[in-house]
Amino acid sequence: MMENRNQSARERPEKEGLDHVELARKIRDGNIRAASRLIRDLEDNVPQAKGTLKHIYPHTGKAHVIGITGSPGAGKSTITDELVSAFREKENKVAVLAVDPSSPFSGGAILGDRIRMQRHAGDPDVFIRSLATRGALGGLSGAVGSSVHILDAMGKDKILIETVGVGQQEVDVINHAHTVIVVLVPGMGDDIQAIKAGIMEVADIFVINKSHREGTRRLQKELLSLLDLKENRSGEWTPPVILVDDVLNKETFNGNIATLCQTIDAHHQHLISTRLLEKKLEKKAIVEIHEVLKSSILGPIIKELQASGEFDNMVSKVMKRQSDPYTLVEDVRSAFIRSQKGGE
């Protein structure tokens, strides 16, 4: 009996390795169910999911990743939906990651897979998936970076990330997207304040949506004035401001979306020709390494502290002013370093 158990233990890692290889192969072949399963496991922090990512990573780095951000109600979902159609007309394979606020009960995405985008559901070259923020700051889900790699490995040409819409914290999208679109709407008083607060720095393209509304020209003028204040070196990309008309005015609206689509492609070509894309990929690599280090090192330490009851003890000490967070964390760090040295 003991021999059988040992044999099973020896075979299990090998079988798990084969499962990772097989799942990665299915994803590279464009299997939607396999990709959805892996993204779900990543959202649920299933440890085995990382093993599959290792087999996927060498097949990534080809897709153009586009972030679409802006205030709630700006019309990001409508713009995203129409961009899917525009890119499909150019025979691009497209994926959408729609990051939604989390349900306080289930932890899942409240809005689910966006209803407005369901007209693309029958298209095998379009993949749409909602991700819940689950408390993540910056308007993005913690699983976004890994999900982008999965969709990239599937062979998608364009990956659209639509953020949840939480104002100035949207800047996190720059860590994952090559081209960032900021959607604004005239008549919303916080637009220029939000731009001044930091979104101005991340935008590659500005879209003034619902431009039939009063206040469009004023918003456009203020935006262009702010852009003029920036010091642009020769050959540097200057974010254009694109007006998008009422969606009900179909002919003009479709023409505006076509212009936006061309501008997105032009920005991508600019990144490639100026080698700025390499810098963006380097920044993304740094962010990913930081995230994995935090989850792989900090995560287990916190779990161990919680399981032993020491975390509750730390909270109690801080509340009673018997200690402070900085001293307690320094003690944990020192203990961790000693344990690592002792294991060598």
C-alpha cells in the first residue's frame, strides 16, 4: 500500500505537468472554453493556474493591447462595442476584457459579460470576458495582466481592456495597455479635474463622446489647451482629440469610430517605429515581476500569520498602541530572512 502511495505521489506532478501542457495547447489553438477556464481559475487564485501560464508565456507578445478608460457613464462600453465591429471589418481577431465592479455578495462581476456586446457572441474570432475588480485599486482586476497573456496566446490581434471607471485611479491601465484611450463626455463637471489629477499623463488618444451635447467645443478647447502646455519633443506622439457623435446618428457615428480605429493603429505603428513599444513592454515586465513577487512571498507570509493567530495579535497591538505597523512588519521581515538563511 505504501509503495502505491509513493508511486502515485511520483506520478502526480508528471500528470499535472501534462495537464498544463495540454491546456496551454488548447488555448493556443483558440479553444474558448479552455481560455475561460484558466481565466476563472486565475480570478479564484487557484495555484495550479500559474503552472499553465508558464507554458503560455513563450507564445505571447504579439497582440496590440488597448485600454479604454474614463468616468462612469462616459460611454466606454458603447465605444468598445463599436471598436470590436470596426476591427473585425479589418479581419482582426479581437478580445475584450470588461472589468466590472464586484458584487458585494458573490465577489463576481455585477454586470457580467456586457449585454451590449452580445451581438458578437456568435463570432468565433471575438472573445468577451468580464472580470471583477474584487477590491483591486486603480479600476482593474488583479487577473488582467495574466488574462491578457492568455488572449495573446490565443492569437488575438487586438485586446481591448475596458476599465470599471473610477476616476483618477484609472491610471493603472497604463501598466497593461500599449494604447490608452480616455473617454470624456461634455457636461460632466469632473472631467477636466480628473485630467489634471493624472489621466492626462496616461492618455494616448482622447475621445469626446456624445459630442452632439452642449459644451463639446468648450471641453475640446480646454483639452487642447492642456495638451499645449505639455513639452513635446520632436517626433513625439501628441494625443489627438476625436469627437464621437450620438450613437443614434449612425452615419456620422460610424465615421467617427472608423477615424478612432485608424488613429489607434497609427499610434501602434508609432510605438513600433520609435521603439517605444519595447519600453512599454519592459515596464509591463517590471510590474508583473513585482506582482508575482508580492503574491508568491507576501501571500504565504500573511496566510501563515493568520493561521497561527499572530496576525490578530499584531492588529491588537496596533489598536492598543502597544506597537506600530512599521515595527511589527520589520519584525516579520527579520524573522522571514532568518528562516531563509536557516534553510540554506
